[in-house]
Amino acid sequence: MTTRKPLGLPSLKWIAMAAVAGVVAGAAAVYVKETGIGNGGGETASVECKLAKDRVANLTPLMKGQVAAMVAAYEPRKLTSVSFNGPDGKPLTLDHFAGKTVLLNLWATWCVPCREEMPALNALEKEMGSDRFQVVPVNIDSGDDEKPKTFLTEIGVDALQLYRDNTISVFNSLKKEGLAMGLPVTLLIDDKGCLISAMNGPAAWDSEDAKALIKGAIGS
């Protein structure tokens, strides 16, 4: 049996390997691995996040099967440095989604695993999206919105809104926190805005395993 390490503890075990064409133009392939995610920066846990520890403990058994790469947060905390643009182009932080459990996913059109998991994220939002839960996919392609918009239209993604950060600042912010080593990267954030788990690499987000995890996070 493989022993799961919580976010914040170092690990050298590779959990996925995806060749990712440059986050920076001309960069070489990036490989996704499980690392000491969740304790890289100076974010502090609020009272609400300290209370989230019980939720994390209850969710850990659900991080299996198709979502086995999810790693529980050792110290749930708010990620106050995370920001990106909303569908209207205006800046947002995670506070905008207060009251909702959020599955935050960073992706790019040049990332093959990202492209492959977008339909599953779309299906998850269609089935479970509500005033209590939302999939928030943040595209980090450089340039304007045309390329990611065209891609989503071509593959029939119709339930997800387009969130953007063409400066890749959101990726760099999560990298400093030990949460992002490559793409895709996905964070599960509770309704108080506290990080409760994260993973690097793609997953079948329309699977029963994924839906059970989300239901557990919502509390339904």
C-alpha cells in the first residue's frame, strides 16, 4: 500500500509525467510530480481554515481511484495572493467565490493533458455546478482570449466560463506555494476559501470517484 503524504511534506515520488510545452516561450518539457505542495509560501491559516482540518480528514479516504493523485492539505489555508481575470476581463481573487466549494484548474491550450481533461471538467460542472459548487478553469495562454475561446468552442465545452491570466502570474504564485510544478494543476477550495487538497496532473473529473470527492467537499 502506498502511504499518502499530506500537503506540506516533501515527497520524491513521481505521480505523473506530462510533457508540457513552455510556460515561458521556448521552455523545454515540464514534468509533473508530487512534491512538498501546500507549505511553500507565507499564507497564514485563518480560524475558518483551522476548522477545515476535520473536513480534510473526512475527505482523505475519498482521494482514491481516478482522483488518487489528490493530496490532502496538512494545514488548510487561504491563498490570498492568487488572482486572475474573470469572464468579463476584470480582476478576481478567490474571495469572489466565497460560499462556494471551488475546483480551481490551471490549464493551457498547448498542454496536451489539459486539453484532454477539459471535457471531463465541463461534464462535472454540468452535473454538479450550483450555488454551492463551481469548476473554475483558469487559462494561462499568452496573448488574447481568441485561442482558448476557439479551442473550448471546438471541443464543445459549454458549461465552463473562461477565466484568464495571460501573464502566468497565477501559476508562478502557486509554484511559490509549492502547489504547481507543471500543468494541469487543480486545487480544491472549500466554501470558506480554504485550500483543502491539490494535485498536479490530469484526472477523470467526470468519474464516480471525482464526484464522490466533490460531494464530500460540499457536504452533501
